[in-house]
Amino acid sequence: MMHFPDSISTKLPNTGISIFAVMTQLAREHEAINLSQGFPDFAVSPVLIELVAKHMRKGHNQYAPMPGVPALREAIAVKTERLYGASYDPQQEITVTAGATQGIYAAITAFVKEEDEVIVFEPAYDSYIPAVKLNGGVAITCKLKAPDFSVDWEEVKRLVSNRTRMIIINSPHNPTGSLLKKEDLLQLERLVNNSGIIVLSDEVYEHILFDEQQHESVCRYPGLAQRSLVCCSFGKTFHATGWKTGYVVAPANLMTEFRKTHQFMVFCANAPIQHALAEFLQDPGHYEGLGPFFQTKRDYFLQAVEASRFTYTPAGGTYFQLLDYSAVSDEEEMDFARWLVKEHKLAAVPTASFYNKGHNDHLLRFCFAKSEETLKKAADILCNI
């Protein structure tokens, strides 16, 4: 029998299991309400389910083309132009991915080389920095400014160097629910002009904005679009996170390099689901109503916790809401999150887990993509603490 040494060299020696998996496992162990991981507890559209079944029955069960089913890429092109006035060639500039996280990883892998620097705004979705490290890059973190989690562009300018290869942005933002505004995109456009910097824009919550605000996609800004890869998610949009289907749009010169990496990671995404989505996207109503739909849930949850000792600034987008527990406890966020699960049967994610080197703002992230019944139960718990 082969015996390995006690210590094996790895590329991520200090990285553990994702906080989402940790908190979900804790929720299961303690039979707690799970508002930690970002998935809905309500049904996918029966129309979409039937379309998937239809295409399975039609025999679309083998490998899809590597860039994605042509009809779906064409539907994505129509959708992108309709929403943002940006024209992408379905043949050369759109690739369907096995979820947005795979798209993000493939984009980083395609362009980030040993010792390249990547600017990441914290708190940040937990896949960004590990992906940079796995590819030999160096993550340069820039903290978003409380209480609105805005970008200090003067600080970003100071962080840019001749080794800066990529800047990763995310709006609507996970975990804070903040939004990049038009001026932010214009500042970024000016910053990267005449440089070799690539922008990776995580826009998986593009349809989930509140209070009649507009999503400022990089696709709207030609000077940014020409150097940007934009990652989007059908799972987030159509309440089907387990399907792990997303897409990336980028100009042809970037997409050519992206596909070189993508093909050796997964080759292609799920075939029958792609065919179904191509049909489903013919009706824009399937995604146009998401903002009001989730705003109703956000408002319901916030009204329900109004009587609690938790404080908040309403999220501008996504289906996450930060709650500040400063008036309840001075414990570190992870300790408080564990206590909340074990003693009160409610799971949330500490925002400290979205920082590379730890943090403590006494904030927890709660997912409100849940039924009203679930949200009421969660709010009742919070109001009794």
C-alpha cells in the first residue's frame, strides 16, 4: 500500500471548505432554517421544467457544441443587445458555461499568469482570490467603503501597477447588495484606458435590482466592453442554481483565449437545459419581473425584522440582505453565526468569510430568496433574540 507523507504540498494550503458549504452543513446538523446559501426554496417555472423534459425526450442528451448550443447563444445575443445596446456575435463572442463560477475561473485561468496582479474588491465572492492564487497570480485587495460599500477610485489608482493584469468587479454585489453606478463605470473606463488591463465583470444578479434602479453592465460602455469578460447566470435568474448553467460574453480576441481554457475544464455545458433555455428566453417576461418579485421579498423580510435589535441598510440588489448585530453581541462574526445556528436554529453567513484576511463588522448575510413562510419563521427568531 502506498503511504503519503503527513504533509502534502498544495496550491491552497490555508484554504478550507467554502463557508456556504460549512453553514449549510451546520444548518442540516441542527435542523435550522437555512438563509446562508444563496438558493431559492420555491419552484422553478413549470414551463421551463417541461421544456427541459421535452428536449431530453427529443434526444438532446449528448455533448453540446463546445461554445454552447447555437440557438441559445443567439438568444443571449438578442437579450444582451435588448438590455444594454451591446452587439455580441453569437459565433465568436458568447460561450455557455457550466455555471458562472466556472466562467469566472476559466476567465482568470486564461489570462492570469505567474506573478500577475489582480485587483479584487472586498468583501468578495469567495471564489475570486483562490482562482487567482491557483493560477500563480497575486490578489491585490481593495476594501469597499462602509456604510454603502462604495469604491474609492483614488485608492484603486494607487493599487494599479505595471503588473496589474485584471480587475474583478461584481454588481449587484454579493454579499453587500450594493450597486455600481454610472460614475463608477466611467471611472473604471478612464482608469483602464490605454492599458493592458482586462476587466472581469461578475453580473450574475443583473436582473435583481430594487427601487427602480438600472443595472450598469460593462456592456453599456464601449471603452470597457472591448477589454471585458462578462459572466452571467441562468441559475440565479431562473431559480435553478443546481443546473449550473451560465454564460460569458466578450469581444472575439478575448473569447478566443477564454474558450481555449473552457474546453479543457468542462468542454461544454448541459445540453438539454441549453435547448430549453433557448426557447424560454424568447419571452423577456421570464426575467423582466425579477426585480419587483425579489423586492417584495426583501421588503417583507425587512418589515418582519423591524422589531428586532438587528439594524440594516436595505439591499439595492441581489437576494441577500446584511443585518448588523452590534446591538446584540460583540462576538466575532463566525462565532455569532455558529451560536445563531446552534442556539436559535437559523443559519446565515458571516461577512468576514468574504475577506482574505478576516474581518469583523458585526454583519451577517441572509438570503431572502425564500417563501414568505420561511422568511417569517426566520424573522420571528431574530425578533426574539
